Amino acid sequence: AFHLPLIIVAATVISAFVLAGVWPQFRYCVFAHNMVPNIDPKNHSPWLRWAYPFLLVLIAGGATYVARWQSHDGRAPRRTFVFAVVAVYLATLCSFWRLITRQDFMPVTPLAIILCTGALVHFAGIVLGADVRIANRRAREWWIPAAVAALTAASCAIVTRPLWHPATAREFARLRAVLTLTRPDEFVMDSKGEAIFRQRCIRAVLEPVTLERIQRHELIDDVEERCIATRTCLVVTGPRLRVLPAHGREFISRNFIPVLGGLRVAGGLLHAAAANTPVLHFTVRIPAEYDLVAHKKTVAGILDGTECHGARFLESGEHTFVPGASVSPVQFVWARAVENHYFPSEKVLAADVLTDDEMTTPSARD
């Protein structure tokens, strides 16, 4: 009876994908793609697999203790079942799963919280000498260990995730920028779908398994090709570029300029070909409309031999620009970003290094 619901759910999911004609894609994305041998030998030693039988023995002993503890109250079987589920899941995960992330612990987190709460209440009652059986209405001391357990849990939550730190502020700023700068039919470049409301220019999800397969040359790093083919002018990468494969990271760093923490737009810096010459050179890889800006202001001048006083569509290739006034540094920036007051970071431009370490806000909100 326990396994029958599992079989029904699995059969229903498989049948749905088979009838939709995407079973091969489902099988690869869920199973084959994640089966990468020796993906994380540093954090997943072989001895963990050999220790699995001994872990099961310890779990059996722990389940026996839990079953015998206060077995007279009629809840021992349920308590033992919850303990066994959590312990077996964690032991199996740590012993066999190749790449452990925080998301892998989500299925058992609610059950683990229940177990920990019960244990805290029990041991707090032992320390305080109180009767922790809530069902015993003649004893009112049970609320003391319960309060200790609640305060302990609240303290852990505050320490790990302080309420006074607006963890979602940057995420809201990035999503607001994505919706402002792009239309629903346009593409963005992100790692795992962080843009949410816009279609991605690449198919692969850039997580550790994908990056490992790219490094082993089992998958193609097509970030550059897809950005150019789809004319993607917006990149959402989070706080660092290390989530991208090496070739794609270099392409993004050279051809996209940061305007917000974890947000880049098509553009870059202009450089003089020689000293004491007013002619500046730059290379465009993403065909789009661009503005020439310096210190958050547009710069007029001679662009590719003709006068330029605002945004202009530039094809991919080499371009030259002679500014009408002596300003530095000069950048070419996606015109839609300039129109919405998203300008490059001054600190990044001063260092002449394109990284995502700086958090800047649109000048309109300064």
C-alpha cells in the first residue's frame, strides 16, 4: 500500500511526457544529464558509499530507541516513521548523490524541523524538571520547554538570515530592470532563468553539472553564438560572472558592461589606437542601437565618418569615434539602457575592469 501511490505518480508523470512527445528530452534532462562520474571527488569521497551499510545500522538503532521512548502514548510508530524517513534520506543523499546543494535538503526540512522541535522540548523538560507531555493537563510546566525550543529556533533563523538585511532588494531591482529594458518577445542571457519573465537565449541551465560537462567537452559553450544570433542585449548573471563557462564569461566580460549589480547591457569602452590621437576605436558584436556616453551624459562627435548626436544603430564590426569635446572615458552603451537612465558604474570604468562587484543604481533614482 505504501509503494502503490509512488508507482501511480511516477507512471502518470512518465505517461504525460510520452504522450506529449518529449520523453527523450525529459529522460536526458532529469536522468542522463546528471549522471556525471567523479563530478565532485573533493566533496564526495568514495568511502561514503562504503559507510552506507553502517549508517543504516546506526539508523536502525536510533529508530529502535525512538520507538521505545514513551511508547505508551500511542504515537511511537508515527514518530519512528518520521525519524526513519529523514535519516535514510540524508544517509542516501550524502553517500550516493554526486553533487550536494542546499536544495537537496528541502524535501526533508519540514520533517527534520518537527523532529528537532520535539527533541528540544523533551530535553528542555529534562533540564528544567518539567512534565513535557502536553496531553497531561494537570501539569502546566510544558510551556516552558516549548518556549525554549521556540526561542532557539527563532534565534537560529535570525542569525542565519537577519530580518534587517533586505535580501530581496537586489532581486527586485534586477527584475524591475529586466521588465523596463526588454520587451516580451526579446531574449535575455541568464544562468538559470533569473530573468523569469523573459525567454532565455540559451537552452542549457548553467549549473555545476552543465559547467562540468562543458569543461569535459561533452557540451558546447554556445553563449557567444546564441547571444549574437538572438541579438541579446541584456545579461542577468547574479553577483559574479563565475557561474558562466570560460568562453562565455570572456565574451560577456568584453562585450557587456555592468549597469546594476548582476546586470549587464551590451556595450564597452572606447580605446585610442595610439597616443595623442583623438580617434577612438571600439568593436560591436551585438547589432543594436547604441549611445556614446561619458560620465552619464551622451557625447556628440564623428561616428564612422559622420556626425552623431544621439543613438545610432551599429552593425557588428569595428567602429571609430572622434568626440566633439575632450572627455574620458567614453563608452558605447545600449541605447535603451541610456534612455531609461541605466549607466555604467563609475568605479568599474575608473578601474577599466568589467566585473559585477559594484552595485550601482540608475541615475534617475540617485
